[in-house]
Amino acid sequence: MKHHFISGRDIVMFSFQSWDTAIGSNFKDMAIELAKKNRVLFVNRALDRSSLYKHRNDAVTKTRLASIKNGTGEIEQVATNIWIQNPGTIVESINAIPFAGLHDRLNKINGKRLAREINKVIGQLGFKNVLLINDNDFIRGFYLKEMIDCSEYIFYIRDYMLGVDFFKRHGARHEAGVMQKADLVVANSVYLANYAKKNNSNSFYIGQGCDFTQFLKEDISMPDDLKPIKGPVIGYTGFVSAWRIDLEVIKHIAETCPDCSIVLVGPIDKLFRKEALNHLKNVHFLGGKPPDTLANYIKYFDICINPQIMNEVTRGNYPRKADEYLAMEKPLVATATEGMSMFEPYCFLCHTKQEYAEKIRYIINNQALVNTEAIKQRRKEFALMHTWEESIGMLGDAYFSVKSKTAL
């Protein structure tokens, strides 16, 4: 499909996640794709007061502190047309403040600090006619449209953040407000695009991309920490988070499929009750891994799973890992969320933990049926349709459709 790409622009990308995040990032991949036709300044998440004290010895905190101490922040060109900025400022940690008025005044101060740093770099790089894209940060980014030297403003929503406890106190009014301010809102799932339309009629689904480079390699070796684990291996890669992963599903699979090994590859949040699985010898937590090594693990999974817990956060989000699994031709068993519905012809969807065990057993016992060359090829071809070029093309289509209706 032909698209109308945004090109020849200076783009500032204000990110909820930083460029140096330990896990994959949609926004980083979008920046790389946009930089093929535009100049891009990617603004890392600024250091906040709470993190300064709680995580002072973390590598990321030290990097941000170094940027602040030199008085100008830090700018690094990491690729052609891509600059990364570590804002040379600390923002106040204000979420615990119960009073909306006071919270908003302090948030405006934070906004001014961030805007001052960003505008400084915009000037240094000679950016003109700036397009600002905010990655889902409706609190820190609330005032940026007014404070940054930009001509157009896009808000990108990729998760339903109001389902997370941290955002329940102040998030609702800020999310609605920032969407209303935006010239357009774009989302990586149909569910989130429809949700955004409640606050901005110029809201569009732009799909989800995936960088398949590592998943299409021919010669992929087995990681050392996977070698001692006996098969069949049922695997998951990604953030092992209490608000994303259903612990009861994992537990049930392990208990009802004792001859299988369940392998979870990814960082674990402190709310996930890992100890509840300690008695199960066939559950293996391998920890966080560099993103460019995930294919090495998926290659040697016999079955991939996406055991999302059903909640406000997960029901409509785009399951990026599903594309990664299918690109490597793996059979996939996943929770039947709204976001997974488009994958139904290519995987096994489940509504209960019992269905997970049943479908995993079916796959193990019917390899000749579920893993034919034709079926594996269909999985791969479907996944490979979801590229970042396609997603950024849809972003351009949305942008120019609004531009044709109104003077952005």
C-alpha cells in the first residue's frame, strides 16, 4: 500500500521511555524509521527527585546526573539524523500530592524546566518548523505544546496507562487534556484509537511495527542458560510484570504439564510474586536480556506463550511479541484480549488457564498438524506485514488527512 510519508521535517520526540531502556521500545523504533526522511531529536526521560535518592547508584541515574552537572545537558548523535538528549535538569516527584491545583502548578514548573532544556537543543541543532510527538506521557508532557518552539503536536498512545495505580490520582484529567490539545492522536491499536476519539476526533490507528532483523537470521545459537533446560520448552520473552502477566496461568501450565519447562525471559517487576512459583521445578526465570539476543531464545522454544492478565491495561494493547514469535514460525498460545483478535487465524487463543494447558497439550501431541511448512509460512508472512515502514506510513497518512481538513 502506498503511503504519504512525513519528510523533510525537524521532529522532537518526547519519550515516556528512554533511548537506553533495557527492553524494546516502540518509540525508539519509530524514531529510527522517521529519521530516514527527517531530522529527529529524541528526548530521554528526565531524572526525577525520587529516583535521584532511591536509585542514585544506578547507571542510568549516574548518566543523567552527569548531564546535569555539566550545566548544559548532554546531546549525542547516535545515527544519521538522530540526536539523543539527556535533559540537564531534575523534575520534582509530585504524584503523591493529593491536591489537583497544587499538583498542576508544580507540574507546570516541571514543564518549564523540560521545555527550557529542549528549546536550548532545538536552537543548537538549528531545528525549524518543529513537529513535536509525545510518547504517551500526558503528565510531564502536558504543557509542552505551549512551551516548546513547535508548530504541530502529535500525541501517541500505546498503552492504557490509567489502569496503572500510579496514574489513577492525576492521570485522567491530564490524559484527556493532552489529547484535546493535540493536533492529532495516533495509537498502535484499534481499541486505543477508538478510546482516544472520545477526547479528539482526529484520532487514528497507525498499526504497530516490528524490527524483524534479528528474528530472520539463519544461524542462531542456543544461549548457554537455556541449554540445561529440558524440552518441550514453553517460552515467554518480555517484561514479567504483575499488571501484564497472569501468574495463575503460568502456575497452571507448570502443574498440569510437568514434563514441560516454562521459561520466562525478561526483567521482573517487584510486584510479580515470583516466590509463588518457587515450588515448581519446571519454571525457569532467566532474567532480562539484551534485546538483540531474544531471537536466540525464541528459536529454541517449542511453544511460545503470551499469558496476559485481563485488565484495563492489557485488553486493547498491541501484542508486539506475537509478531516476533510468529516471524520465527513458532506456535503461539495467548490470552484472547481485544488486541490479540487480529492474530486469531495464526495462533491459539485462550479465555481460561485450563484452555492454556489443553492447547499446549494439543500442540505437543499434534506436531504434524500444527507445524506444517505451509502453516509456519503463513505465520511468518502475517507477522512480516507489520513493519515500522508501514506504521510510519500510516502516521503520515493520518497527519496529512488532518492537514487537508484544517491548517495544522
